[in-house]
Amino acid sequence: MKQNHYKQLVFCLLAAMVTGSMAAPDTDRQAELLYLLKHDCGSCHGMTRKGGLGPPLLPENLQDQSSELLVNTVLDGRPGTPMPPWRGELSEQDARWLIEAMRRGEGL
Amino acid sequence: MKTHKGSVPFFRKHCGEVMPYRRKRVLTPYVPYVPYLLLALLLTAMSLATYAACPVRGTGDLGIVIERASGSVLVVDTTARKRLARIEGLGDLSHASVVFSRDERYAYVFGRDGGLSKIDLLCGRLDKRVLQAGNSIVGAISQDGSLVAVSNYTPGGVKVFAADSLQLVADLPARDKAGHSSKVVGLVDAPGNKFVYSLYDLGELRIADLSDPAAPVVTTFTDIGRLPYDGLITPDGRNYIAGLFGEDGLALLDLWHPDEGVQRILDGYGRGEEKLPVYKMPHLEGWAVAGRNVFIPAVGHHEVLVVDRYSWKEVARIPVHGQPVFVVARPDGRQVWVNFAHPLNDTVQVIDTQSMQVVHSMQPGDGVLHMEFAPRGEFVWLSVRDIDQVQVYDTESFERIATLEAEKPSGIFFTARAHRTGL
């Protein structure tokens, strides 16, 4: 468990360094983001992220998509579809953390 | 005392002689039957135990509350305002909906994971369950109560089941001529054992006639508008309306005159105004009507639209707190209650349908997801997801009259829906 936690920390730090963004959101914010992911993203993508009116967001659905595209989709939405822009409610750092959380299958 | 004294010799005289006679002659021959007698007693006890689980009572004041995150539902008593039973193991219930059998004993719960569960309200238990598709959204029960239809996202289409056994009766794929599949939304029942639904990805509307379940007849209307997201049918079963996400307007079909085709109403209602991001799709459920006026949520605007039910022209737009999700009329049509999309979903507003103004606002808590009125409208139940509560309000005084605990409650459905077309 401890080692896992450590790996996660290193991963997040590396991800933050690579993307040039700030450190990951603090634990309170992470909990808020996961709640939002489950309940608000979940109303279109399913609480188990298996899809609904919106596409599924399971790790295998995201593996071929670049993080840049996914972060932009979260922040700016996808015009012509019901996917709304979440900028204003989510920072870039929040969006990046959420994408990585989805890639890890966190909360599933 | 005299009568008592007198009764003793009377007893001795008549019964004192009879009893030894009966012991010898009457009871002894029954001894071989004692095991059978015990078995009968046991069976009676068992049936009494069953009776305790399934009380003799009506189900007309019962309902179902969906607990969306835990895959469970509550059976509730709306008269006593309490929980009667909790039924678990119903799968992914995000966006679950419910219809009722015509005897109001059974509830059919449609889950997100394609699960169709038949709940026995009287006994408070799961009666049957099938996993009928990968991903589904909504269902309907036929006019005669014999068929339950489920609309699916993956694979797109409608599946029809026998209401009693949940055996598959018909499978209606949602493909166009080129073979493109679509998610199905806005499925409702219509007179003549028909189901009406819209195809989200293809912009089509379909009528499936199940009057002969072995040979369903499907009629298709194409180009009804971009991205229909939900649909409703008027209580008389005459008009079907699909809300469009891809454009400002609604698609209307007169089921008495399907040959006249689908007509566009409220075309371009948001024209010239920037559409706001939609954090939750509005729902068209039932028919919020008062006199000539129908109340409909605007998509991407902080407004409730009012349209004339005969001319289908816009009558008014009522500014409200946020983007409406549900716009539901109290059964008498005097009030319309509105809840809102994230992040303004802590508020509920009440519109007076005569002045067409918001007359009451309240904050029941974060995540107000659904509202269900008593059949005659004297109270309303609200689900407040983030504080794990169902709150009951008096619709005249707006006072809260009860609070029930529920885990992440979403949809609330009362059995009176059993007798209404389109619910």
C-alpha cells in the first residue's frame, strides 16, 4: 500500500513536471473531483464510466487518446455535441488530474 | 349463583356422560391423523409467515425511490411517509426510471447497465431480473399492461418483454438504411399498444405498433431535427414531442394524423442569444400543462418556455434560477415546479401558472434531482442527492412535512403512474 502510494506520488510529480503544470490538486480537491466525476460526468457517461449519452471513459477507451486532446475536451467541451466546457469550474490542473485518474480507473 | 349451581348438575348430566364416551369413541380413531394435523398446522404457520411479508393492503399510495449510487431502491409508503423495504443488487442505477404494472403491485426498474428488474411492492422484494442490453436508459409499459419496452444505447434499439415473465417478445434495432445504429431516447407508450421513441444519433422518430406482438410494425419519420434528447406524450396519447439538443426547437407528431408528418415547433426559440454550456440534459417527463399553456425546459438558457397547446406558438419565456432539468406541473395545473442543472442544483422554484411568475424559491440542499407529486398534488417529494435525503413538502404552505433517509436518491416514482399514458 505504502509503496503504491509512493509510486502514485512519483507518477503525479513526473506527470506534473512533464506537462509543466503545477502540483496535483490537494486531497480535498481530489475527493471533490472524484465526486464530480461520478455524479455529474456520470449523468452522461455513466457512474461506472461505461458510457451513456456520452462515450465510455474506461481506461481502455482513453489509451489511444492524447492527454492534450482530453484536457481540451474537458476544459472547452466538444462543439456540436452535448459535452459542455468545464473551464471556470475546473482548472487545467484539475482537468489533468481527472484525466490521469480516469486512465488509472480510479474510483471504479 | 342460582344459575351457576343449577348449571353444574346440568353439565354433569349431559356432558359428564358424553365426555368419556367421546374420549373413547371419538378422539381415538383420529390418532393416526395427528401427523397430518401437525403438517396442516405447520403449513398454516408458513402461510402466516408469508402473509407477514406480503401484507394485505392496497399499493395505490406506495412508490419507489431510486438510490442511484448503491444499486438499490426503496419501497415507500406515501401516506405514512416512511420506508417499507430496501431492495439491493439492481446494478448501475444512474439515470434509472420506473413504470408500474396496471394492478400497481409491480414496479419495473430500468437500470443503466441494461438491467430490467421487476419489484414486488407488496412483498418488498425482487420478483425477476434480466440483463437485457449493455447500456439502457428508459422504459415504458404498453397500454394493456402486457408488454414492457426498454430503450437501449448499446446496442441501440428497443427490446420488448412480456410484463409477467420478462421473456423477450420483440427486438427492434435502431438502424438507418445505411446500417448506422443509434441510441434510443424518449421512449413512451401510446394508445393501440404502440411505443413511440426517438433516435438520438440519426434524428429520427419511430412508432412501433405492438398490437400483434409477434409481428411489430415500425413506422419511421426521418429528419425530425438534430440530436433529439428526450420525448414526451400528452396524457390523451395524441401528441408526441421530442426535445432537440442540436437546435433550438422541438419536434411534434400528431399521432391521430401521423400522415401529416413531424412538425417543428418553437423553432429557434433561443435565436440571437448565446447558449450556455449544458451541465445536465433537461428531461421531458409527463406534461406540465395549465389550461392552454404547456411548460417546457429551455436547453442552454435560464428559462422555462411556455407554449400554446393548440397553436403550438410561444406564449412566454419565464426567467428562472438556472437551466431547468425537470419542469413538472402539480396535478391541478395551478403550479409548475422546476429544478436545475449543476452547479445550481440546490434550488427548486415554483411558478404560478396564472401570473407566469416564480412565486417561491427554496434551497432543499445540493443535488435536487427529481420531484414527484401526490396523485392529487397536496404534497411533493424531492430527492436531494448530496445530503442523502428525500424531503416531503406541502405544496400550499411550502412547509417541509417529512424527511426520509435515502442513499444518494435520484428518481421518485409513485404507483399512480400506472394509470397514466406516457409515465
